[in-house]
Amino acid sequence: MTRLADYFVVVGYDSEKTGSVEGSGKIIQRFPRKDWDDAPFPQGIELFCQPAGWQLSTERKQPTYFVVVLTDIDSDRHYCACLTFHEAEINLQGCKRDEIGEEEDTGLIQPAQVFAPKSLVLVSQLDYPEIFKACLGLIYTVYVDSLNVNLENVITNLFTCLVPVAGGSQKLFSLGAGDRQLIQTPLYDGLPVTSTSVALLFQQLGIQQVFSLFCAVLTENKIIFHSTSHQRLGEASRALESLIFPLKYSYPYIPILPARLLEVLSSPTPFIIGVHSMFHSEIHELLDVIIADLDGGTIKIPECIHLSQLPEPLLHQTQEALSLVIHPDLEVADYAFPPVRTAPSNLRMLDKEVRAVFLRLFAQLFQGYRSCLQLIRIHPEPVIHFHKAAFLGQRGLVENDFLTKVLDGMAFAGFVSERGPPYRSCDLFDDLVAFDVERIKSEEGIPPKMLKHIRELAEQLYKNENPNPHMAFQKVPKPTEGSHMRVHVPSFPKINEDKVETLLQESLAKHLNSPPAVRVEKKCIVPAGPSVVSIMDRMGSIFNSARRLEVVRNCISYIFEYKVLETEKTLPAALRALKGRVARQCLIEELSLHVQQNRAILDHQQFDYIVRMINCALQDCSASEEYYVAATLLPLTTAFYRKLAIGVNQFAYTCVQDHHVWANQQFWEATFYNDVQSQIRALYLTSRNENFLSNFKQKDKDPLPTEQEKRVMDLAAEQLRLWPTLHKEKQQELEKGEENTVFSQAIHYAQLMVYLLVPLDTSKNKLLRNAATGDWESGSNSFVTNSIAGSVAESYDTESGFEDAENNDVANAVIRFIMRFIDKVCTESGVTQDHIKNLHCMIPGIVAMHIETLEAVHRESRRLPPIQKIGASK
């Protein structure tokens, strides 16, 4: 339950500052006088009440209403509903009469000639603009029509009315002024509530223009709306933000920006901001902002902005669906005998149908995203990483800059954090992306089926906002028509602050002993849905694939059977075959099989053949599968080796270091998280199997296939469900087990990275020297530990014992790279600071020992006679 209102504020014109060029406002009264513990009073309200500035008027104006959205330091939003009217400014009437040269004093009360704005403001954490409008309108009606109602009681009732956050319930309440009001809560608080704002935005700008804004928001561009209506600015901002659901906008969101804060428009961060059209000239001077004119129906995209577009065929399909919904007559416009026109959708339902089109789009765009989630920790809170490279590769969109920007954005990071956990409350999008994507694909090109599905989704969105078809009777007194034009209207009365405080404390005391109504969140296992598939229906060529696989298998067999002549004949064809994805997979499987058979010790000729094939696979793999190929070959490079001398062995990793993937920190992170996920799965599978065996010793005939086949997300969901029922000691035991698992993997990966990054010949450290600094330095988000990493690496110069300057250069570069990796993955994975410090102390020693080992390997390898190469090569 939440208060209907946190604060009620009266803001008026500050007549004491008339000397300045621009007028200013001041808070006349605020209620309650003390801040709530859970909702601090927002600063700067007097600026937002009059976004265009505090200006006097010589005529009476209609009362106006709009809602301002303020965001606090914790990213919580506060909705400030502002009802503004004009009243006579008593302090300036004499000045005005002097100006017009009035000399005679008739003794009659002269009508006011100078009017100042006054705003009634309601601040709330809830978003009910129509309810707020009714409440403020009621207070204004009591004042302007001089109703026999105590304003102190009305204002106190604003704070004592408690509203459920969601759940579809209805809340009847009265402020005590002859009113009867109803608040309808949505079914799900996670779904945006838009009323008609989305439909209105499409009416104002059109399909193509709104779609451009949609792409601009997702790719983190700056957007400005401008209009002569503050209400339209708020509605447009709300509509644009709702279109990106299930993503949430995480940058500055200011639907109505005051004149005195226009410098915010020069901010380097993306934003959605609304500005009054009177500042048209100021905003058109901005060079890196997309400007949407709501009144003129146009948008302006500067030449310096490259606006990434949705990948095909999704772009065409979505635009076609929008045309079908917004212009239903278009399909039959050319018919000689068009069918009888069905009744068009009302504006509220049209709003939901348009949103349904975008929901279908996101379901297709993010199809299979759950199969690319990497679970790093389950307890105490789930820590989940998204394997972006795998998702883009399997979707066939590695080169698509639109989806790449979306996945790199803050909104998608929030999406993974919120929707990644496998045990939580689910909503419409979870079901859509898990079960309906195939249906959406099958309906493309069949308008009746497409419309049917869109309307089914629209019905669910409409029901979320209007779960009860039978609304209770409502009554809210309104001011007498033309009341604002009355000649003599008294000023808004001074409200008795002490009385409001007394009434509020009495009301709070009554509710003090009543238990708070807590809405129980219904959690469930999140459906996994289908795996990732290519966005294009490509018919991959499979000609000669069987023959290529046979060539690769035969070549590897000949190598391990010491059949040099047959190897020489088949190796060129095998290397050519490795340009194909299936052949690379075959190579990985065959080499892994030989490692399992303890056939990893090679002679010099075999070693040369295997290294050449591994290098070929790494060199020829496409960007979409680079991470996968490198990750699966990584353990093989540390398994195959040859003996150079007594106690001197050369591993394959010393001969495959020239590939840039090893200097890519994102590759190491994704591979690390994947292995951590496997270890976490094994951790819980082992404990579950032990419990199973101890409980069912007699049932030997019952196999355990379901446990072995359980996905890690299923195991995590089960653990999260049981977590609240566990004793604190058991919870701590599970946390420690997971933390130790991540720590041990961090040690293992530090060693692997040393293997791949320290070159056999330290005078030829090409990899890290040539790698772009951003590839391996930008990954860390820990400034403190970065400085530790740098200082440890620098101290290595004096403490390692290596006098050679080039050795020091190599060691420092490798140490810095690994420590930045350790900082990032360990911090994200919840590894303790003590363990991170241990790793920092451990890494320089590992690097030093490895360099010392490689000196002997390099020396002995140079003594080997050259191996006769085959004539034909790839």
C-alpha cells in the first residue's frame, strides 16, 4: 500500500523579486512540513510548476493542468501534478494604475489588471494523472466557488488514502468535499499504463517518424519533443518510453523541462526531454539531437547522426503490421467492391494494438535470449551474464549495428538483471517470447491471422489497465463554468498548517496498529522458450559436407597412427575443409576424443600437424563463432604437447598465440562465465544426487537421467524457491560454496591467460602491443582495483628478479591485462576482497615462473631440426 499523495504544495509568484528580468516563484505552503522517511521532498518544484517561467499577465487565463516527472538520486520517479490558475497580484495593482495614468480616485474598488500564476501541486510516487487532476480540481473548486468545505480536511485526506500498487483492485475514496472517486490499479505494475498516449503519438507524427524515434531511443540517441502544450509533451514522452517495453529507459527522462534548465540539453548523455515551442530557436542550434515537432508532425535528424535501423525482415514486417492496425482501410482501398467496413478500434484499443505490434517485434528480436544467459551465482542473489557474442552469432547479426548497440546499452543490461533470474514473477512478454514466436513467424504475410494475434495481445494490454469492466459510479464536483473570469475573486486562502498536522497525526495514529496490507508476489519458474535461431531463413549449403568431414577425420587418424605419407596427402584438403563450420566442429570433437584416450603426447611431426590444424581453425572461423571455436580449442592447446628435452615440454598454446581473440577481454569474460556456470551446475547436481542416493538406496532400478539433464536455470530456480526456507547456517554454507567455486575458476583462468598471452619469445610480444587499448582496458569497472593492478605490475620491475627490459615489458603488460580481467569478473561474481587481493599477489609470481619456464622451451625449440613441410598448403 502506498500513499495517494506524499506532498501538497502551494507555489506562487514571488513579488519580492520583481527587480529581475525574469519573475520567479516561491513555495508559499507545503504539507506536511516534515519530509516522509520513504519519500524526501523534491527540490526545484517552483521551477517545474511554470516551465516557461513565472510571468505576469494582464488578463485572466483558463486554469491549466499537466504532470511533471522528477527523478531522484536513487532513480525513483516522483509525479508532480500541477494545476495552475491566475489570481490578482495585489502588490502590483497600484503600479499598474500609475502606468496607465489614472489620476482620479473615485473610491470604487477597481477590477484587477495584473494577474500572477499560482500552482497547486500534488507530489506522489504513483502515476495516476487523471485521479490527481480530479483531486486538484476539487481543491480549486472548493476555493473558487467558495464551497462550505474545510480545505484542511481535504488536504489531510490526500495523505491518509492508501492505494494498492497493483493487482487489479479498485479503491473507492473521498476527500470529504462531496466527491466519490475510484482508483483502478493495473493487474501488473511492470506493464506500462498508456491510456491513449501511444495512439496520439502516432496520430501526431505518423508511422515512419515514430519508428525513427523508436530506433533512436534503443540506440541511445538524444531526443527532444517540442510543442505549445505541456500536456502533449508529457504524453509523447510517456508513449515513446512505453514502446520500448520490456526494456526500461535508464537515462535522463524529463517530459517537461523548465526554461532555467535549458543547459541540460547540452548534456553528453542520451535523454528524452520535452521543451515548450517558445524555445524553438534554442533547441534548433543543437547539432547532436533528434528533434520532434509534435504540433507540426515532423522530426529533424542532424546529418552527423547515423540512425541504425532494425534488421530485415523485421523492419518491413513491423511497418506492415503498423499500417494494418493504424490504416485498416488501406488493404481494401483499391477494391472495386470493398467489403462492408467494420467499426474502427476506439482510441484506447488502438493504443493497445499499436503496443501489441511492438511487443511482437521484441519477442522476435530477443527470441532465445534465455539460452544465452550465463548463471554465475545463485546465492545470496542471482548474478547473471549475457553472452552477447553467442546471441549475435547464432542470430546471424554480428555485423548488424542496430542490435549490437541495443545489447550494449544500459536498457538491455537492466533487462538481463531484471528478467534473467529463473524464479520470479512473469508477465505477458515472458509468455510471448517463450511460446508465441513460431506463431508470429507463421503469420507473416497473412494479414487476417496477424491481426487476430495483435488483437488478442491488445485485449490483454487493455485488460491490464481496465481489469474491471463495471466501474463504480464516480462524482467529482467541478468549478462553475467561467468562474475564472469573475471580476472579484479572493486570493487562494492561507491553509492552517497546524490543523493539517494535527489531523494528519491523528489519522496516522489510527492506522499505526493496523497491519500493513502486503501484496504477495506470485513467483514461478520462467519458461525457457526456444533456443536462438537465425533471424533469416537461410538454406545453408550442405554439398560435400560429408566428404569434408571424412577428410578431416581421416587426416587426424593418420596423424595419430603415424602414417606420415597419408597425412601429407590429406592435410591440404583437410586444411581447406576447415574453412567450413561443420569441419571445425569435427576437428574439435576428434581432438577432444584423443585427449580423453590419453594420446596428447606427440612427436615433433604430429605436433606440427596438430598445431597447423588448430591455427587454421582459429584463422578461418567467422566473427559469429570466433568465441566458441577459441573457447573449445583452449583446453586442447593446454593438453597437446611434445617433449623437447628431459624436463622440457612444449605445449600447443605456445604456437597458437598470434590470434587476436586471446587479447579480447570480452572473450575471456564470456568463456570464464560459461565455465563458472558449468561448475555451479555441477556443484548443485552433486549435492542433489547425493541426497537422492541417500534417500533411495533400495530403489536401484530408478535411474537419474532427469537430474543429469537438468538445465542450470532449472536448478537455480529450485534453489531460489527453497532459499527462504533454509536456516541461516545452510544459506551461508551455500554462499561460501559458490564463492569458492568462482575463486578457483579465477585462479584457473589466470593461469590459462598467462599461457596464451606470454609469448614463447618474449622479445616478440606482438599480441598485447598491437591490441587496441580499449579491447583489454575498458572492461574493468573497478577504479580502486585498477590502481592496485597497476602498482603491482610496476613493482614487478623491481621485485621479479628479471633484469631484461623486454621481459619486464612483457610481464607488466600481461599482469595488467589479467588483473583487469580478475577485477571485473570477481567483482561482478561476488568474490570476497580477501580472495581478490590473494589473486593480485599470486599473478606476478605465476607470470614470472612461466617466463622462466618458457626460456628453456624457447632455447630447446630452436635446436630442433626444421620439419619438412608439404608442398601444397592452404
